[in-house]
Amino acid sequence: MKKQIQLFLLTGWLIPIAVALLFFGRWITEIVVPTLKGGNFDQLYDLHQVRYLDTTLVCTVVAFIWATAAVFKWARKCSGAA
């Protein structure tokens, strides 16, 4: 069980990255593409009521902090300091 928790702590940052990629992809398909086809950017944002880029940024920051913590934990473990 401890090994699974350690693995999750080292690789769990992939979850917020996956969510960030999902929201970024939805932003492209639901906002950018219709805007390029002549849609009104502000109306599209009001229609969907989702802050795609804000959510993407938050998930990316969480993933970066998680990955940084995992690297420091892994480096401390490899150096022998506990």
C-alpha cells in the first residue's frame, strides 16, 4: 500500500495535466474555431459559462507544483537524506 501511495505522489501530477489538456481542447473547439468561422467571441464565452483558460491555468499550476514537490522528494530519497 505504501508503494502505491508513493507512486501516486510521484505520478499524480499527470491528472491535473490531463484535465488542463481537456479544458484547453474544449476551449479550442468551442470558442476558437467558432470565432474563426465568424462567431462573436464574447457571446460564445457567455453561452458556455465556463472559464476554459482559467481552469487550464489553475490545473497547470497545480501540476507544476505537484511535479516540483515530487522531484524534490525523489531527489531527497536518492541522496540518502530522509
